Amino acid sequence: MSKSVLIVGGGTAGWICAAYMAQMLACDLPGGVSITVVESDEIGILGVGEGTFPIIRRTLERIGLDETDLIRGADATFKQGIRFQGWKDNPNPENEDWYFHPFQVGSQHTDMDLLPYWLLGVAGDIPWATVNTVQERVVDAKLAPKLITHPNYAAPLNYAYHFDAVKLAEVVRHRAMELGVKRVIDTVDDVRLDEQGAIASVQGRASGTMTADLYIDCTGFRARLIGQALGSEFTSYRDQLFCNRAVAIRVPYDLPDAPIPSCTYSTAQENGWIWDIGLQSRRGLGYVYSSDHCSDDAALETLQRYIGPAARDLPHRLLSFEAGFRKVQWRKNCVAMGLSSGFIEPLEATGISFVEIAVLILCNLFPWSGDYERSAEQFNMHMTTRYNHVVDFIKLHYCLSERTDTDFWHDNRAPSSISDKLKGKLEQWRYRPPSFLDVDTSHDIFDENSWQYILYGMGFKTDISARAGALRYYDGARQEFENIRQQSANAMTAVPSHRALVSEVVANG
Ligand code: FAD
């Protein structure tokens, strides 16, 4: 008999989950899984979450969403990485402090590992992300990662997207419904449990009793099923990651054809950092800060100062969150996804990636035979490991800073705020760079390339002088750095401006 899934919540998490499951679990076939999404028209979606990581391309492609429909429907633009400004040292107008986290994994024209040569100074004092890929120069010039002629989701340069979160949910919803997902607009008022503590039914205010074989909680921070009904506890990581508030403002462009950056700008502030994202029609900005270190009014002032006169008279939104997650995200017949399962913080844009990973794992562990317990155990293990690794990766950005201008930055270096695992890695990386040995390819969103970009972007020193005499390709490395520099020059003339590409996609597909 075919299985049924009831997803409660229709934000980014609910609709990505619905569309992905519909495709992977054959919602359209008689033996496939039937999927219903219940979403409340009284409780809105969070509506932030404008930045993504490249795995989003694989997810959207699997769902069968046309890239042109995404760009047109979700005000979307291309994101090639993150430019971090002011993270390393105290603010100094004389000395701009920035580094880039590109999505490109670096030179792929040779088997030679260039990092040891860079660490030994073969490229002089040019930053790692600058010598290792062409992407930083392309992004600095506000250029696109691809040509209009490149197929859906493919490009010479790795990329993700920026988009309007509300519009994205609508675009994905449309696709999910094409795939056969049913939509019910209703508010779930009650969740009934059976004697074993599993969900027996949910009660819709208008629809009455709804039942399914598996329930998915996508109700956002409310966690109506997994938290309120099933009591799965939330584990806070606020002792490591202090930011718990954001104030956000949307700023229209001065000119309709204003250049659009193809990266997120992340600019450190006294008590957190500001995201600055360019969509087609506007910028999205937000100051992420710690309420223990900064008042809401002071945060708003900081954001308005960053934006300048354009911020005058624009409305703002305050958002609260807490870094952490539920260690039991799948309990009995209920799986949490999206904000109901956890949230670390907006830095590096991992929120939607966790949804993508969770639904991928769920499809692989779908309890066809009714063995919920074993599937749940594996799911919880995979997701907990992933969350823990991301906590460390995010903390890396903060704990390596040498800023001394506020308690926020001092506190971020306190050993008690850094996990033992991260401390152990940092110790090892004093004498060898992060490698594949430090990541778990089946558990990590961020591979060794990302760890290297942040570590060396932040000015960390790895002393490999003991190895210097055991490296044989100094001339080859020098040549490869030069090749990448020349490829950058070629790329700069080959790809269009980011604005031009987006306008072309919108106009002509
Ligand atoms: P929501 O958007 O809150 O949706 C909840 C849904 O549940 C809604 O449809 C609501 O109507 C429904 N609902 C709730 N209760 C009921 C009920 N009782 N009955 C019926 N329906 C109900 N992620 C990124 O990937 N990149 C980013 O750059 C990023 N930036 C962020 C910045 C901030 C400040 C914050 C707080 C988060 C950010 N995130 C980011 C996370 C991202 O916003 C979320 O992962 C994403 O929006 C998914 O949200 P959701 O669908 O889980 O919840």
C-alpha cells in the first residue's frame, strides 16, 4: 500500500522538502508516496534566507525546476562566494581588511597541490584565494560565473544564488504541485499522540483530523510537532556562537541597471556582522548581532550608518534566533526540517543547505518497511554530526579575529567558547594545512577548501618549513600561479557583467 507524508509548514523548508520528496519518492506513481503540505495563512513564513551554498543547484535540478524560472520568479541572482570585510583586525581606514571565500575549489589544471608552495611563500604575499582561483577577480569586477549559452545549472565557475525567500517558496511550491503534491491552507491547532508517543493525527482548524504515515515538521521556530507536541529538546550553542538577533532592511537600487555584486558582502561590526546581498530589484541587508553585547536600537543605528542616506524612512525588521539544534530531529513518526530542527546563524548561509541535506538523507532512509526507529537513529546521527561541524566552521570566523575593539570580539576568543574539537584542529593546523583528513565527505557541508579559505583569509599561519626540502615542484607551482593569473585575465573578457547575464536570462531565458 502506498505511503503518505504530511508536511506541516510551507516556508522554504516545507516546499523544498515536498518537491524533493515528490521527485525522489515518485509522488506521481501509484506505488509512490502521497505528499500533502498544510500551511497556515495566518502564520507567515520567516521570509529571510536570501543566500545559499552551491549544493542548492543539485537540489533544484533534481526537483526539475528550470533555472530560468528560478531567476525570473524569485528575483534571483548568482552568488560566487562571500567577501569578508573587517573581520581580521580593528577597523582602520588606512588599511582595508578583507578576504574572499570563493566557491571555486581552486586550480584544477594540475595534480599539483599548490597550498604547500603558497605557504612557503612561492606566490609572495598574495592571498590564497587570489592566487588559487580566477573567481575572486571575476567577482571583484562584478562579473557573472557563466555565459547565457551555458546550460541550466552548469558553468565554468562554481556558484549558488541569492534570492527573495518568499518568492522562492512560491516558485518551488508551483513545481511541487506540478509533481503532484497536494496543498491545504489551514492552521494546525492540535497534535494528538498515540499510546507509544507517536503522532496519531494533527487537527486542522478548518480541515479537522489529518493523518499520515510520516509527519514532517516544517513549522519554523515554532516547532509545533517536534518541539511542542513531541518534546524533543533544543540544545543551545549560544556559549560558542553569541549572535542571536538580526535587524534587516531592504534597499531599492538607485538605478534600475545598477551593477549587482555576485557575492555576499559580510562586514564585521563592533558586535557582529552585516550581510549585504544584491538581488535584481533591491539589496537585502541585515546586521546579525549579540543582544548580550548590543541593544536593538544601537544595532539598527549601525545598520543605518552602513547603508547611508538610502536607509532613511525604510522600514526594518527585527528577528530573534538562537544558535543550536535538536539532537533528536526524527522522533517516532515525525521528522523536523528547517528552522524547527535547528539554526546556527546566517554566516555562510547554511540554513537552506541543512534542509537540502535533511531531505536527501530522509529519502534514502525512508521507512518503507515501517522501521522508523532504525531510520531515525541514523538520521539523527548524520544530522547531529553535520550541525556540530558547521558550529565549528562558523566559530572559526570569529575566534581567529584579532579585533580588540569590543567585548564581543574578546569573548569570541575565550577558550571556553571554542569546542575541544576545533581547538585540537587549530593546534594541528599550526604544522599542517587542513586536508581531506579533517572533513567527513558524508557529513560536511564545507570541505577542506572552505576551511583553508577561511583559515588563511583570517591570517592564520601554518609552519611547514620542515617540509620545504621535500617538495619538488617549486618551478611548476610558480608557473601554475602565473597560469591562474592569466586565466583570470581571459575570464574577465569572456564573461558578461552579472547584471547583463541576469537581465538576459529574464528577457530571453
Ligand atoms: P518558516 O519560513 O518560518 O516557515 C514556517 C511555515 O510553517 C510557514 O508556512 C507557516 O505558515 C507554517 N506554520 C507554522 N505553524 C503552523 C501551524 N500551526 N499550522 C500550519 N502551518 C504552520 N538560511 C540560508 O540558507 N541562508 C541565509 O542567508 C539565511 N539567512 C537567515 C537570516 C536570519 C536572520 C535568520 C533568522 C535565518 C536565516 N536563514 C538563512 C535560515 C532560513 O531563513 C530558513 O532556513 C528558511 O527560511 C526555512 O525556514 P522554515 O521553512 O523552516 O520556516
